[in-house]
Amino acid sequence: MRKIPIENAQPGLILAKAVFTSEGKILLTAGITLNENFIERLKLNNIAEIYIEDETPKSVKVSEAISEKTRREAVLLVGNIIKNYNFENSANAERVTEIVNNIITELLANDEIIANLSELRNVDDYTFEHSVNVCVLSLITGIGLGYNIPRLKDLGVGAILHDIGKLKIPEEILKKPYQLTVEEFEEIKKHTVYGYEILKDNRNISMISAFIAFGHHERYDGSGYPLQLKSENIHKCARIVAVSDVYDALTSDRVYRKKLKPHEVIEYITSLGDNQFDRDIVQSFTRYISIYPQGTGVMLSNRSRGLVVKPNRGLPTRPVVKIIFDEDGARLLHHCEIDLSAQTDIHIVDACEID
């Protein structure tokens, strides 16, 4: 399977993964053959990308960090809290903790854990999907740092609720499709304080989780907000969520900009590792993040093109690649695989579309 932009969808292609509405209902099932009506339905629901099956990459199986069931439950829960502007009752806090426990259990059961966040997003539901992704990324980083179960729970709850303070920000500011004014941005920045206030008063939420909501926009060099805290004065869990938050935000399509490629964002984050982010956290983060996710098309330095079959942990820029087109651009009848961790004379030049 491979991911394609919805603009490239054509009748006759086979959908490889089910697509869901923001309410968690199946919009189209896996295995269905696309037609004009189905494609239009996807566009009307603001689905930006889909996974398709075709004869070229049939053996490329995309593995997920967590199960589709757990992901959908988490997205629906966050969506329900945000849409209903409700996080006052204890039932929501208990349900969040339950979801986070499920995510931790699934991640710890994965011996070869590498984040491959390949879910299909609805552009309108960015906040819900983003919250779950930040939770998964943060927990993977925490596992890499050797955190115990209680600390992972606090980290996960804080991560999935890191933007809860946006409940108190006017919707017209949150969804503004172009640049904010100085005054509007100052209002947005208040969501960190609002989030802290919401979480600290909930007896089912730890203060560590509340500190995450407060500090996930602080920066290691003191350039963040709301208090311009520096280095160790920022809670370490908030420093983890800061990296996860930036990564997922920049690799997501927004109404005002197109997403960046994962390797571009990793380069950006690592370039700021000594200033805005904790270097140790960045190193743990990049060890477990799939810079070139499974199914990604890549151009190699020898001019051949292929699809990423499997990432190599610890060597995120050197995955296993199935070669589809040779150096002259001719499609191969028999595909071969190259493990770039072993074949060091070849490297990835860029991500690309594989037709």
C-alpha cells in the first residue's frame, strides 16, 4: 500500500485502509474500489490523503504504533471533550486515563516500536488527531528514556490534554485561516495558563500533567511562553511534549499552510536542539521516529526510486527500500530491496511520489 494525496485519487484504485468521519463512523471501507462518487465524498469530508493498494508495492505493509481501534477511541474522546467544551466531570478524566493506559500497554507490547503515524486525517479535526499523535510520540519518547509506568501515565495524560486550554479561546481565533494579529496571538498564548488551571483543579489529574499543559510552549533557551522559563526550570515531561507538539504540527496540513516532510521537520528540530529543545530528549525522540514512514516514496543517490519497506531503529535516515524504478527511470519487473544501513554508498536524496 501507499499513501497518495486525495488530488491524485482516480476511479479504479483500491482503498487499502478504511476512512472514518470525525464522529468515528466508517466513511469508506478498506478494499473498496474508488469511483467518482466515492472520491467526491472523501473531498467533501476534507480527507487530505488516502492509502491505496496497487500491484507495485503490495508487499509494503504499513505497521502502526497503536491499533486503529485504540486510536479512534482516543480521537473520539478528545473530540467529544473539545466539541462539548466539557472537562469538568470526573468521568472524562477517568476515561482519558483509561485510554492512555491502553496506548501505553500497546506501545510496551511492541518490541520493535517505531512511530509510524500513518492515520488518515480530516483537516477539520486537526486538534483531535494532533492531541492523540502528540500523546503517542511523547509516550514513545518517554519509553526510550526509561520512564516507569506511573510516570508514563502522567506524561500521556498531560500530552493528550496539552491543548485543553484552547477550550477558553474564541473559536474565531482558533480557526482563523490566515495570519493572526498580535492581539490574537497573545490570546492564543493564554491557552497554556488556561490548560493548567483546568487540569490542576481536577482531582483525577496529576500536577505533572497540569505542568505539561502549562509548559509545552516554553523553550530551553527561554524564548517560549508563558513565563520564558529556561532549561531545567521547565518540567522534563513538558520538554518532551514540546518536541512532539512541534513535530506533529509541522508534519500536518493546516488551512493556512501545507505540511512539511518528516525528514525536513527532524532536520529543523535537531538544528534547534541546543537552543529551543532539550538535546537528550531530541536524541530519544529521533531514535524512535520514522523519518521516512513505511510506504513513503524516496529518490536515492544513484537516481533509482522506491518505497520504504521498513525503518531501521537508530538509523532513521537509512531504512530498507524496495526499488521500483531503476537509475534510468525504467519500472522494474522484479523488485529488489536495499538495506541502506548496510549499503552505505547509497543514501536517500529526497521523498517523492511513486506513480
